[in-house]
Amino acid sequence: MSDPFDTSAPGSAANEPAHKPSRLLWWLHPKVALPLLLFAMILLSPLLYRANRIASVPDIGDPFDVEAFGTVDITPADNAMTHYVMAAKMLRKSPTSSSAEEQKAFEQGWTQTSESLRKWLEANQPALAEWRKGAELSRAVFVQPKDLRIDTPIESIQEVHQLTRLAWLQAERCLYEEDHVAAWGWLRATVRANRQLPQHGYLIQRLIGATTICVTEHGIARWAAHPGVRAELLRKALEDDCA
């Protein structure tokens, strides 16, 4: 009688390749799992200790009335953002101008503006007129603080930033045309808009306002150094309310 456990028997299943043990079973073996678990507990012990200490701190509540700061009491007629958002909807995007062309105009003034930039400025005169209405107001709220979220759309804010750069370009044109009072009016409006943009907002609004104010400061310095800008106009500019 043949031995069923005889591996030499022809046709026996023992002649087939033996299956390797499961890798999961190897990790679960006490000789492997216990040292790994001990090592993980040593690594996590500082975090577990910190979490335990934080959990023991009593909840003392908010340090101030959060709800009182969640809503800014302002009417649409007094809100500069009402005009800015409307102007952003009216904004006509430039089909040809590039950031390099804008940078050249920024550094060297109106005489170095390209034809495409001039056409773009002319096409956006209605949007700039609406934007200017907002710059003459003192307060601005883009979104009520209680409604701000990490995913709040900011497309309108970015377009307001573009309109502010267009207003600076408008000031450069007025300066080139020797209309120094009008040039200062547009520069003053850009300063006011840049200060309104971050009001009751979040970090991205402050960053956009900060980048635009750099352009405005450069334009103000060029305006102040222009031979046609007299001392009395400089004094008036210093006295103007730019806040």
C-alpha cells in the first residue's frame, strides 16, 4: 500500500510548490508585533502626554464677545465694496497686455506704456468711474466676519486689485497730460482703496492690498518729483484724508 504522505509518490500534491505563509500572519506573530507596538508607544508617548495635559485644562470660554464682532453694521450705500464688486463685474480683461508691459510702465511712467495697455485703460473707464465711487467712502466689508470661510471665493477681490492698478495707470496718464490735480486724485483714491481692501477681512485681502500699495507709493514719488507739481499742491496732498 502506498503511503499517502510519501512526497515521492507520483501525482502527489506534495510535488506542487508549497504556499508561502501569509505576510500578515508574520507581522501578527507575538515575536514581531510586541516589539513594534512597544516601539510605537515610545514614539507616541510625548504626544499622548501632551494631549492628556491639554485635555485637563478647563474651558474658560471665549476671552471676549465673539458674536459682537461677527457682524459689521454697515449699509450697502456706505460700503465701498458695493461699488468695488460692481466695478469688478464691469471690468474688461486685457486680451493682449502682459505683466512685463505693466512692469515697464510702473518703472518708467506713461511714456513707456504699450498701445495695448492704453486701449485696455480706455476700455475700462466706466469700471474705473464706479471704482472711484467706492474709494470716496470710508468703510468696506467684503464678507461679514461670521460668514468668512477658508473656501470663500476671492475672485472679486483679485479684480478690485486689478482695478487699483488701472487707477494708478490713469494717474500716470493725467500726470503726463500735466493735469497734476487729477493725477493726485487718482493716486489718493488708490491709497484709500488699498486701505479699505483688508478691512474686516482675512490675510489674503491684506496681502493683495500690500502688493498694490507698493505700486502706488512709487507713483506718488514720481508725481511729487514732477516739475509741474508746485509746493501748494504738495501741501494740499499732505493735508488730504487718505484713510
